[in-house]
Amino acid sequence: MPPISVLIKPASGNCNMRCDYCFYYDTMSKREQPSYGIMSVETLEAVIKKVLAFAEGSCTIAYQGGEPTLCGLPFFEKSIEFQKKYNINHVTIHNALQTNGYHLDQSWAEFFVKNKFLVGVSLDGGPKLHDYYRKNIKGEGTFFKIMEHVEMLKKAGVEFNILSVVNGKTAPSIKKNYEFYKKNHLDFLQFIACLDPLDEEPGLREYSLTPETYGRFLIDLFHMWYEDLKVGKQPYIRHFENYIAMLLGQVPESCDMRGTCGMQYVVEADGSVYPCDFYVIDRYRLGNFNTDTVEAIDKVREETSFIQDSIAKEAACETCQYAALCRGGCRRTRQESNDHHQYYCKSYQMFFDACLPQMLDIARRIRG
């Protein structure tokens, strides 16, 4: 029984905001039943009971959406209650929640602190850039309300990081956004490449992130981070920390940097389980925690060859000088119809050409 990581979508894809580039809105549209509503307490109990019966050592339970806080605080209090009740293997439980931050209040902040939740708050930079694609249901900007809640989390002592989507508008403005994050003491950053709709030719949407733009973004961001690192004032940027870890012979904790999909359990509001957050569609359904055990779900995963299929990469990867670090990138951005070509291949080549010497220097310094 290994450690286990579960991502629960308790509000399905329901949300109190309307972000233009939301990949999960697109995912829902490709299912026979787009939304599964709000997860029942009975389903929540079944999920936690079966997951903790399987786990050994540690268990991570993360909540995502849509917007998970739509379930209400009592739902998450029930989750903590079930965790205490069913932790029969006495594992260490890590709780996390990703939120747009729009409807947080002091009671949420106190709950996060009391129960040691790691919170990810979506924020795409300063007001103009953030509000371009991240609006409420009335079409109004959300920046100032979310920043108010970010300051509340700071004062309450909540452990949180910023999740910033890199899109066609924010990528060219990374220097401006980087200074914004520094000025507001937002020191834990995760930059996420914007996804085009599933099974659609990439690069056609207004928000689309092109390989050239993404490559330039990575280079500019790294150089600013590297200058701050040299004086000991760098923020934590997940992407770069993973690359340095890989150069030191460690396994990256970010699944898109391992070269193959991992053992994920993504749980929709009805209890259905899927192998990856990017593939929560009918043909990838593995089972349901209301009726199936973890072992039974893993058996279906093996039969469908989801992980084995994720190993496939284009032939050019075999001779690429950066293969050991790139590893083919995320499966979601590989183009199966084009020899599994990684859409951001040029981005990574640009980045490694420009920044690998500095990363090697960092690794050497860490080794002493």
C-alpha cells in the first residue's frame, strides 16, 4: 500500500467566475453529463474511507473545481471529521485546496489555519492583466476582491501560493507581473501554461499561448528569478525548483516534468474516478468510489494502458540533447496525430539554450 494522492472536484465544474480560458469548462462540454452538481456527504465519506483504507505512510487530499468552496465550509468540516474517523493506517494526511479566492472570508481562513490546509489562489498578476480573462458571472473584473482576500489569508497565517495562468496576454508582460508579485510579497508562485480546448488545433484562440511566446516567457522569468537568487531574495517558482532538483538527480514532484503520467485519482462530484485532471471525460472513466475499491480502479487503469500510453513521444526526442530534462513534456500538450509532437518543444529548446548553463551552476553550488 503506497502513499496516495487524490484530487476531488466536489462542485464538479460549477464556478462563481467565468474565466475565458477555463480548461475544465471545455472538458465538461465533452461529456455526456457535463456537470455532476455538488458532491453529497455520503459520496465524500465513501471516497475518504476507501482512500485511507488503501494508503500507507501518507495521503494527500486536494480539492479543486470548478470552485470547490461552493460546497460550503460544513462540507470541508465533514471531510476532516471523516479523515479522523477512517485513518485506520495512521497515515500523515496533507490537505490542499485550489480556489479562485472570490468568496473567501475570515471563517475560511481560520479553518485553513486550524486544519493546516495548503491553499492555491488563482491570480494572473496586476488588475489589468488579471481581469482580462478572469471575470465574475456579471462580466466584471475580480482582481480587487481577490487581492483583498489574499491579504486576509496573509494576516490569518494561512499557508498559500499563487497559481498564475500563462496565456497570450500575461506571457509577454511577465516582467511587469514579476514586479507586482515581489511588491506584494507573494513569494510562492506556480505558473501554469494555458491549455487550448481538447482535440482542437492549438494556437487559434485569443488567449492561446504560442511556443515562441512561452519560450520567451520562461527565459525572461528565469533571468529575473536568477538575479534575485544571487542575492538570496528569489521567490519559490515551482518550475525552476523542479529543474534544479532533476539536475541534482532527484525525481521532479510535478507530474508534467516526469515524462510519463503518474498514479492519479481525480474524483468527480458523483464519485467517478479518472486518471488525470486533463482527461475527466467519459472514455477515461476508471470506476466510482461509491462502488469500487482503489485496487479495482487501478486494475481498470492498467487494462486501459493510460500510463503506458503516456510514454509515447516523438522520434526526435531520442536524439535531443535536452531529453533528460524535458522528457517530452506533459502528455496533454503532445499532438497524437503528429507523431506525439510536443507543442511546446520549441519553447523548451529556447529555454534550455538560454538558461541551462545558469541552472547547472546552481546545481553545482548546491552540491558544494
